[in-house]
Amino acid sequence: EGMLDPLDVLQAYQAKALTVDAKINAVCDYILEATEWAKMLRNIPKDQRGSLYGLPMSIKECYQVKGYDITLGLAGPIGKPTKDDCAMIKFLKSEHALP
């Protein structure tokens, strides 16, 4: 069918991110819920899938992701997770991407 499972794609993306991060220290945080989100995407009927269905995406920590810190490179906001997703993250999720 040519379709890839969202969880398989996410896990491949995460494995590569770990490899790259070990070399250049590029990752600030991992979105722990991404695995559950990928599993939930499997239940969306093909005719209702968004244009970014199952696409894993790296998100800079300056974008608000509910439950995660947004520090803008400053130490003060560490430990103060946001209460909601920003518009960009809401859009990505509405199109079934995996931020």
C-alpha cells in the first residue's frame, strides 16, 4: 500500500535524533507523549487524515507545547511548564503531525 505506520516512523526519527544529539547536543527535551499520539493516529480513517499525517517534527523550545517549559534561552522560566499549546502546535496536531 505504500503506507508507513506513524509509530514506526516516529521511532526511526527518535533513534536518529538520539544519534545526532550525542554528537552535537541539539535536543533540549523530548515530548514524552509522542508515542501515544502516534498510536492514536492509527485510528484515524484514511479519508480523514490531515496533510501532515504521521510526520514527526522537531520543535524549537521557543514554541509552547502544553506541559513543557518554554525558556527562550533563559534560565528563569525553567520548571514552569506551559498550560496550553501555541497556535503553531495546535495547527500541526490538527493536521496529524507529531510535534
